[in-house]
Amino acid sequence: MEGLTNPLDLPVAEMAARVRNIDDPLTASELVETSLLRIEAIDPALHAFLRTTPELAREQARVVDARVEAGEDPGPLAGVPLGVKDNIAVEGVPLTCASKILGNYVPPTGATSVRRAVDAGACIVGKTNLDEFGMGSSTENSAFGPTRNPYDLERVPGGSSGGSAAAVAAGMVPLALGSDTGGSIRQPAALSGIVGMKPTYGRVSRNGLVAFASSLDQVGPMARSAADARILLGAIQGTDPADATTRDLPAVTGSGAAELAGLRIGRVEEFSLAGVAGGEPMEAAMGDVHKALEEAGAESVELSIPLVKSSIPIYYIVAPAEASSNLARYDGVRYGHRTSDAGALQALYAKTRDEGFGAEVKRRILIGTFALSAGYADAYYKRAMAARSALRRGFERAFERCDVIVSATTPTPAFLLGEKVDDPLAMYLCDILTVASNLAGIPVMNVPAGQTEDGLPVGMQLWGPAGSEARLFDVAEALAETTGHAYRAPVIPAGGDA
Amino acid sequence: MEIDEGLVRKIAELARLELTEEEVHEIAPQLRRIFEHVDRIQQLEVGDADPATQDPIDLDALRADDAGETLDPDSVLRNAPAHDDGFFVVPRFFDEEVED
């Protein structure tokens, strides 16, 4: 492959088009082998994958190649290697959620999102690392060890979908599925220099996604470009009888860049990072982006959504409350870990859970249990839910005055491994720019916005009203053309290229 | 609201988490600090906002109540820590005192 572009580095549309073309020698099997070789070479330095699934990927690739041979169309993801966050079920492949409590659990059925991606031709090469049950912003809360940032191995890739982010950023897979409850797709995408979208609540089925906070969780695409992410979201979107919260939304299709001239770009005062320690490079990058947008003819609209300032307190009531209820199912009876040290049933529950859950999961269960307990539920849970409604209305009003809101994604670039691990509140504050969109149920994507002087990626978010993903992709593509900001492959010290 | 070790023990019992004394000691100040931050919601102006944020469920969106395919019992039981003859096996509990 010397001197030629490795097919794994092609845009997804081109990669799939070549696999679909019977006259082109590129096959799904070749893409899968290339991806597996890269994982073998690079991943020991990163630990993005909890396991690879070579047999499954090879079988899926054989199916795709056979369909091409037979003159059929295997779909828009034909032969594209896919990483799947390990809180999303793949039938027959162990599912851990990066927790000890799931033991040797093997899901008897797969997630709808995964099935749809495979039906569109994707080949699953492995399950990616995460903060246990999606709870964290650094992937350090994995029971199986942290993932490292491909741009600086001493730094975190973000979280909780840090494994998926690092896998895509390092070029081991062109696409990965993540999940986002409070920023878990966008924050790692930002810290790892890639594109990630949290879709509108209800666009992608949650069937087969392990529940963390059901009213906030959403599966979404992670990719090197908006165009690639659009193809994956296009494949997995849509209503599903197995998830009653899926909604019929305008489909994400096609491709293309938006006309920036005349576009109303919202700048929300409460998203400003002025005065935030370490936030200078993000503020500078945002200033440059807004300037480029104005030069391209976009109109800047100054907005204020005061409740955005309180989104962390609201989120850290609502999400743990739902988590404490959802995680009640891990009791050592029907699946997963069971303590060997219990004589009676109540002790079996309590000991199993103490042994199986990590520190952050326990903290969130305790926060949620307290916020829902008799005497406190009105002061905490009900009040947080009322504030959530008001926040959501605040965004609805904001989108009467603008088309897209542009903000930073994270308050700082990637931080050092271990830097925040002993300070839960400091870790929660990493989510300060992301949680509001989950509370409001609206789509938001992270796109690259340049790099710091040290070469660390900087990300920015594009926010739109419910159902506006297609427009966000159009704006992202136009912005990338205007600013020149795009994914840049990292140089990974250990291991070579496949 | 002062979060002390006694309260942490009580919440842990409600959550069916048997924390070690060391864990209780470590978690109490963490929760205290988190709730100092979270308590800001008490001061928020939320007006007449309804705590039910989700849109009412569209009844047409619900599927017909028809029996569909179910999971194969063996594939489910295979994941159980203990099972016998199609049942999950748990320790005896009839003579346990259950506090609620």
C-alpha cells in the first residue's frame, strides 16, 4: 500500500461505493482485515477496544462481498468497519458496559441500531471502552482500565464514549456508535478531534442500549467527518416498535453544504467561557469561528437562556434519579455477577451490588436514591424536572430567533489522566456545555474547530431544534469548507501502520 | 441538608448497596460537595413549568397488543448465576426480616 491511500482512510461514501462496485477490487473482507490489523498494531497503546470480534466481522464481510458478487446492493455502509460502544448489545457478543457487575453476560438479541447498521453493510470489528455504564467524562471509570487520547497518550480521550472516539481518531475504524446521556458522544469527539452527534431524542432506537437515564440517553454516530457521520445516522435512524419513545422525524438523507449567507447563528451568553480557567484556547477558537461565519454572510444573534447556567445541577439530579432506578435490575439474580458471600436474599442483592459496581456508579445511585427518597423528592427530583421543562422552553424560544446555535463543546482541551479522577464534582463540570441538549431533547453535534498550540483538538457544537439534524450536517459541511477545520490524523508513537 | 455518614448509610440501604465503612467515609464528603452545588436548583425561577417534560404519549404510536416473538428461554437462562428447571435460583428468604 506504500504511496497509496489506505482504503480505510477514504471517506465512507467512497469506501462503500468501491465495495458496492463489482468491477472494483476493493472488498469488504479487505477493509475488515485492514481494520483488524490496525487495531492489533495501534490499540495496545490506546486501549480503545475492550474486545475485537474478528469472526463476526469476517462473516459479515463475506455476506457483503457475496451480495456484491450476486449483483445485489449491500447498502450505504457496505464493508465499512464499525466499532460499537460496549453498552450497546451485539447479539452473541459479551456485553460489559465496562462494569464488573455484568460478569460474562452475553445478550440474547442485538440492539436495533446495530442491526440496522449491519443491514446497511457495516461489519462490526469490536466493542469499545467506556466509563462504566456511561457514567463519566474521561473513560477512566472503566472497570477494565482507561483509554488514552491518540493525540497525547498521557491525556484522556474524553468520555464516556472515549473508546469509540479514540478508535475513530486513530483510524482503526472509520465509524463507531456511541451513546450520549449528557455529552458522552460530543465531549470525547471534541477531545479526540472527530465528529460526533447526539441526535434528537427519539430519532434512534434505544432498544439494546443499556439504560442509564432513559429520558436522556440517545445512540449516535462518531466519525472523521460530518459526511461520514450523516451516512451512519441515516442508516440507524427511524421509529422502532421495540422503543415506544422513537418518533417520526424528518429523515436524515442526502449530502451537501448549507448556504451560510443569511443563516442566523445564535450566540448564547451563558455558553461563554470567558474567565473559565483553561478555557482561553476554546474562547479563541470560538471567536475565530464566529468571525468566519460573519465573513461568510451569516447573521449573528445574541441570545440568553439563563437556565443554561443551572444545567449541571438539573442534570445531576435527573440523570442519577433515573440511573438509580434503571440500575436496580443488577441484583445478582437473573444475569451478571453474583456474590459468593451471601446467605440470604437481601444480603445477596446488597453484596453483589457493592462488589460489582465501581465508585462513580455507586455515587450516582446514591445521589439518585436520595433525590427520589420520601421527603426529598419534591425538593430535588420534581423541582429539577420543572426546571428542565423551563430550560426546554428556553431553547424553543431561542430557535425562534436563530437557525443554529454555535458554542464550544468543552471548557478545556483534553486533561491529563488522573487529573480529575479524585474530584467527582470537577469531573461533572466537564459536562457544563453539553448536558443542556439532553435535558431539552434537541440534536447537537461536535465538529473539529482547530487545535491548541500543543496540538490538542478543540471542538465546537452546532445546536438545532428537534428534528433538524440534516440541516446541522449541511451547516457542518459548509463550516468545514469555510474554516478549513477538519479531522487531522494523529501520530501515534507505539506500533506502525497496517 | 447536611449529608453525614449516617445519612449515606441510610441511602445505601434504600439502594441495596452494602458499602464498607471505608466507602461510607469516603463518599459522605463527596456527596456533601455535590449537593452543595446541586442545591442551587432551590433558588431557580421555574415559574409555572410542568415537571412532566415529555410530550404526552401519542396513543397511535403504541403497537397493537398482539403476542409477538419472545426470547428463547435457554439463551436467557444461560446468563443466570444459578438456575434449575427453567427457574432462577436464589437463597431462601421467607425467614428474613425485610425492612422497607
